[in-house]
Amino acid sequence: MHPMLNIAVKAARRAGQIINRASLDIGQLTVGVKQQADFVTEVDKLAENAILEILGETYPEHAILAEESGSSGRADAEYQWIIDPLDGTTNFIHGFPQYAVSIALAHKGVLSHAVVYDTTRNDLYTASKGAGAFLNEKRMRVSKRNRLDEALLGTGFPYRSFAHIDTYLAIFRELAQKTAGMRRPGSAALDLAYVAAGRLDGFWEFGLSPWDMAAGALLISEAGGLVGGPTGEPTYLDSGNMIAGNPKIFAQLLQTIAPHLTPALKR
Ligand code: 2AM
Ligand code: CA
Ligand code: CA
Ligand code: CA
């Protein structure tokens, strides 16, 4: 394992310990609301601090983009860590066991290492650019399913910004009729890990943040899948609008979604 990935794994496991310990006593959680339906707990912050401490000890010169503390470091830093200490906070608060730690490293803007850690199952998803994607010790591949009518898709409902809800629902209506099913587990990072592992054949969501997507995106591309914006362009990390899947399903998703897109979603 590459030393940088190794440090990321160490940080993810430390955050996972904090999350798992706290999950035994969710009745004691103090829940804050950042904005309407956007919740944060002290566990999100403790987990993030633990990650930042481990990364900072080893790589003090690297820049950081983390959900709870924002960005820090030099704008011209070669390396940037993109961190979601707890993806699926709403699930965590409810004791619904579907959440994860997500840590990615970008080198000169290119994703190079990724960890998604499913703390409730102790499942570790990792990837390094050019070296493949792994679930624990085992190599991951995206699914080979090539028919949309046999495909199981993951998605996330709009929850904060409802700018694209009509478009979202129109696409949902069409895909609900054209696919084998859709799942909305509530942790985007873990949904993307499932695409990489071949459990989901595709995924789509609008309005995501970079820390929801960065690690999962590298898992998918290293597992042989494709990731892009709604028209296939590579700008999803900026726009937050993301389509992913095995290559066959990715292409069919783009085709299905295209006629619904508004100008704002084509940017
Ligand atoms: P979070 O738990 O790290 O905030 C995509 O759906 C992402 O949106 C989730 O992975 C989740 O990341 C975030 N999110 C925040 N509030 C949400 C809510 N009320 N419902 C669904 N997702 C939410
Ligand atoms: Ca959040
Ligand atoms: Ca998140
Ligand atoms: Ca989070």
C-alpha cells in the first residue's frame, strides 16, 4: 500500500473508532442544524479533528478541504486532502447503520488516493490511481450488467437546495420505469463505493459537495467504472451534479437524463 494511502487508512480507522463508540449512545447526542435539514453532531467534529491531526502530523504542508472546518493551507499546495469525517450524519443520528468516513487525496488537482470506511461493518474501500480499487483485501470491479432494465441504481433525493427538484423528479419518474430499481441509502460516499464493488450498477445525484464524491469517484474509476457530470463532462467535483456507473450503464444514464436537463444542469 502506498504510504499516503496508508496514512489515510489510519486516519479513517481512527475516525471510525470515534464514530462507533459514539453510536452506542446516540441518545446522548447533541444535534446542531447548519441549515434546514443539514445536521451536525459533536461526533462529526471529533472525527474530523482526529483525521486532521493524523494527516497534519505527517503532511503539514498539504492543503485541506474538510466539511466541518473548511479549507486551509496554501492555494498553490501540490496536495489537497478532501475529507468528509462522517458521510450520512442523518442516518447516524437515527441509528440507521449506513454511514462512512471518506478521505481522498488530490495531487495537482488529480485524485490519487481514496478511502471510504464503512464503520458499522468494518469494511474498508481503498484505491490509488493506476493501482486498482479494493474492498478490504479483495480487488473490486464494477458490475458487468449492461441493460438498464436489469440495473439497480443508487441516488440521493434533493434535501437542501430544491433548485433542480422538478428535473430530478422527472428523471426519477423515467428511471423508476426503466430500471430494476432504485435505492436511496443516504450516504453518497458509500453509494459510490457500492458502484465500485458492483452492488449498484449506477448512481446519480445533484447538489453534492466535493467531500461526498472525491473518494468514491476514484474507487469507481479504479474499479473500471465511469464518473462524470450530467452531460458526461468531468466537472462534477465543481458542479456537484454527478452520474456514475459501469461503462454501459453510465452511457445509458447520460442518454436517459439528457432530454431532461435544464441549462443550469448542463454547465
Ligand atoms: P453528510 O451526512 O456528510 O452531510 C448526499 O445525499 C449527501 O448529502 C449525504 O451523503 C449527506 O452527507 C448530505 N446530507 C446532509 N443533510 C442531508 C439530509 N437531510 N438528507 C440527505 N442527505 C443529507
Ligand atoms: Ca453534513
Ligand atoms: Ca457528506
Ligand atoms: Ca459529513
